[in-house]
Amino acid sequence: MTRGLRILARSLVALVLLLAALLVLVDTFDWNRIRPALNERVSAELGRPFAIEGDLRLSWQRETGEGGWRAWVPGPRFVAQGLRLGNPGWAKGGDFVRLQRVAFRVDPLPLLWRQLSIPRIDLAGPEVEVRRMADGRNNWSFELPADPGAGERPSGWSLDIGTIGFDKGRVKVDDALGGTRLDIQVDPLGKPIPFGDLLPAKGVRPATVSAQDYAFAWRAKGRYQGQPLEGSGKLGGLLALQNADLPLPLQAEVRAGGTRIAVLGTLTDPRRLGALDLRLQLSGPSLSQLYPLTGVTLPDTPAYSTDGRLVAKLREPGGAEFRYQGFNGRIGGSDIRGDLRFVAGQPRPRLSGSLTSERLRLVDLGPLIGADSNAAQKARGAEGRQPADKVLPVEVFRTDRWRAMDADVSFSGKRIQHSEQLPLTDLSTHVRLEDGRLRLEPLRFGVAGGVLDAVLLLDGRQVPLRGQARLDARRFKLKALFPRVQAMGNSFGELNGKADIRGSGNSVAALLGSANGDVQVLVNDGTISRNLLEIAGLNLGNYLMGRLFGDDEVAIHCAAADLGLKDGLMTPRLFVFDTENAVVQVDGTANFRNERLDLSITPDAKGLRVFSLRSPLYVRGTFKHPEAGVQTVPLVVRGAGMLALGVAVAPAAGLLALVAPAAGGGEQGNACASLLKRMDKR
């Protein structure tokens, strides 16, 4: 044997002997001797008390789960009993984490390229207490002591953890800032449940059906965001920190306040909280109650339920992205379906998507403006009550929530369900919310063969809220407005109108009570009777009709109204009915601030016709309880000469723009056109 070979052989023997000695030393050394020094060093590095209070052992063990030659290479396995990591000093004692046992194995080969590889960590009996104070301080953020040499050059070592296994444990959450106190307990299942076994029962099968089995059951109780919470569910037994293809299965049923949440699906790439793929079912008294739970601003609604797929990408550069896909459900008695996307970006989160209702009950829109009953408002958790003597809704808009996010959502109600007295057919709108400014444009209703186009603007940044509504009603067919009136069957009459109103206030009542603007309405070629008003449920109008015209049907050639609003007080500039028997003028005021009426109705007979009423009528009282009667005023005081219509010259010119061409072309067949032109010439 040459000299070189002898040196190589001796070196190999020495290396083998050194490794053997190291193995024996590791296996026989009492590692508890280094516990005090280890505890002191870790405490100094973390800036918190750390201690291994139980036995500390190290042994050599092969990883039987590995394939090929790696399964035959032993690695050091560390087992520590009774670990605890304390809280920062301000937390006044207690521990952040306690563990009955920690076991992990180090893969020796990656040490050669300066990588600490831990294929798996097993945690036994974990107990975690999470705290956050009202001033924002928390116990999960570590203020590590500064290392003077740390910034000079980066460490060449890297850490690679495969999976984390755990068993029975407990998590306590005490968040004074978020109004949350929860006690969460995790217990191992007697027998693992395959992930797929729960899918048929729930009627869904997500794409990630290859997830691991359920290994643990969990339950939680306490308060979340100030609301009582109770829930339970199941989850897998391994957190796959490196293998993103091994999803962690999740199943939960939670009640928070009146809201019920049910989820079934998976968390993928849990090390980075990468993504969620869940079936999500929601139900509760009102969509607005989701705001304290999710931070998503949603409107007040009747009781609702939805069912769809939630896909989330939690690490997107522009903020976590959530998609509620293909969901369907009910809001009150209306169906709802659609797709929504929520991005937790800056400067504000943003909600976008489209919603459709095949059959929309008009009554289900009432909570949007507080127009539902007191019982319904109480059921959905609204504050306050509608006064018994008020008609206009007084429920306050929650404008503080409008600046929590932006929105861009389109909605379509294909068929509106309502009473026979209100011939709405469909609804569509585009809702935009940006930095507290709410805009519905367009807001379009199909009404009686015509269209009501509106633009609604509400600026929640102002205190009080400022609002504007612009409405344009075109070609409402009278025979469609009153389908049960036989005399209307052959009528070509139409209703046209427009309005532009501005106001300030935090409720519908306050907005109208301060409103300024104009309202203009024209009706041509119609018919009116006591029977019609009875069908419409207008008892007051029924009385007035009887006093004016008796029981007969009366043709209305034209009805024209030009109304002005000033600080909530509506005053007619022109309000006239031109019928076959008489011309009827309406004067007075309607006060939206205190909901009081003070109107006078003055008829003048045409030509030599015999007309029963010789005195004006009045309408007084409140919007809720109006009263009508005959004024005791001498006939000569009524302001004779109404047929001349000279008092309405200026308003008449403005109303001419509302005259629609007659069915035969031009305006010759439209009675309002000739009436208003005649008035305009005087």
C-alpha cells in the first residue's frame, strides 16, 4: 500500500470513529445539563422568559416515512417536555404559549449546505393565550434585542420546516381593541374522518378533494367584535408548511349574534395563508349585521340566506382577494344570485360584482330606506322606532360605514312582485360607493309600459348627509296604471313627469323635510271615478271625488302640476285638472318637515253645465291622518275667472316640455298640449 493510500485509509477510519463517538455521545449524554444555559440564551434572544421545565432528550432515529436511501440515514431527534414562553412585561404575567411536549427530527444531510431541515414537528398539548390591549399592544409581536453585527452580513443558514402535527390543545383570545374574547378548544377525533365523506352530505365537491382526513374537532365560545359567538367544526391534523399541494381541510358552523355561518373546504399553503376554497353558507336577520363581523358594508335587508363558493387568495400584491362565486339565496321573499369580489386593498377595500333577482318583492326593498314595519326593524336589529303618527321613514342612514369600503355593483330585478295598485315591472341599477359618496346611476324602473329613470346621489362625507334625486317619468300608460278600470281600456292617455330635489339630513324624513327643488307632472286623456279611487285604496280621494263629481265617471282632458319645494315646504305654482265638467285648481301647501297638509281645491263649472259643488274643498291634517271637507267661504271669494287660467302663465311654459307626441303623431291629439299653449299665450 502506498503512503497516500495509507493516509486516506487512516483518515477514513478516524472519521468513522469520530462519527461513532459522536453517536454514542449524543445517545448517552444527559442533555438536561444544558437546559439552564439553553433557557437563559433563548430568553435573552426573544426578550421574554422561556423555559424547558421537563426532560430534554436527543436520540438518533431513521425517518421511516422517507423513500429510498434517505430512509436508512439516521438523524438526531429532539424531545422536550414542558415548554413555556412567557408574555412581555406589560402583560402582567401569564404565558403566551405552553406545550406539554415538542418532538422534531433534523435531517443531517442538508446541514452540509447550511440548511436546517426539519421534516416534521409534533406539538402535544399546546395552549396559547393571545392578547391585545386597547392601545394596540399585543403579545404576538416580538421586540428582539438588537444585534450589533446582525446587519453587517446576512446569515448563510436557512430554515426548512415540512409539516406541523398537533393534538389536543386550547387557544384563548383576549382582544380589547376588537371587542373579542374567545375560548377555543381542539380535541382529537376518536377515528379520523376522510375529507370526502362530508362532501355528499353538503352537496358540493370542491376541486381539492385530495385533502388529508379530518383529525380534530374544535369548538369555540365567547364574543367576537362585541357579539356573542359559538361554533364548532373539524380540521386536519397536519399543517403542510412546505407542500402547498396538501390542503388543510376545514369545516365549521358558527353563530355570531343572529348570523349563522357554515363553511366546508380547504386552506392551501398554510405557511403563507395562501388560499381558501370553501363552500360558504350565510344566513341572518339582515345583511347589515355582517359589517361588524367582516368589515363589508352591506345594506339593511329582511332576513336572508345564501349558499355559494368562496375562493380566496390571501397573499395578492394588491390585497387579499375574496370571490363569492355562483351564490344563490333569498332576501326576504325575493330570490338572489350572482358573483361578488372583495379586495382588501388601499386606500379602501373594494366590493364589486353583479346581482340578479328573477322575482323581486317590492316590500323587500323597504329596509333600504327604513320603510318596513317596527316589528321588522326590531327583527333586523335596527335602532329606534318609526313614530306612529309619521309616514316618512325616520331611520338614520349608517353613513359612518360608507367610508369603510368602496363598491361597484350592478343589480337587476327582472320581475317585480307587488300589489295590483302599483304596476312596476322591472328594476335595474348601478351602485357606486366611493369614499363615503353613494351614487345610484342609472336607477331605472319599468312602470306601466313606460320608464322611470332616476339618479340618486348621497354624500355621506357631509354632516348631515346631503342628497339629490333626479327623476324622469316617461310614457306611463294610464290603461296600464289602472288595469281594473274599464273606461281606461281604450285610453291613449299617459303620465309624464320630472323632478329635481336636493336636501340634507340623515334619514328620508330629514332629507325631504329640508328639500329644495321642483316637481312637474302631466296627465292627459284619462278617466276618474269614485270606483277608481276605491280600487286604489284612496279613501280621501274617494270623498273628494264624490263631492266634486258625484258617482259618475269623469273624463280628464289634462292634469298638470308644477310644484316648488323650499326648505321642505311644497307649494303649487300650477296644479290644475281640466275635466269635461269643470276645471279644478289646487292651492296651498304640503309641509314635509312636519308632515302637515293645508290644501284648497276650487272647482269652476264649464259653460252652462250644472255643477253640484258651489264651494271650495279643503284637505288638512297630517300625511298619516288627512282630513277633508267643504270650506265655508262665500262663492265670490273663490277667485273667479279660473277658466282664463291667467295665474298659470309662467309654469305652463315649463310644463310644455313634458308633453309627449300623441299616438297619431305631433301634439294635436294631446289635450295637455292645447291647454298649456292656451295658458302660455295669456
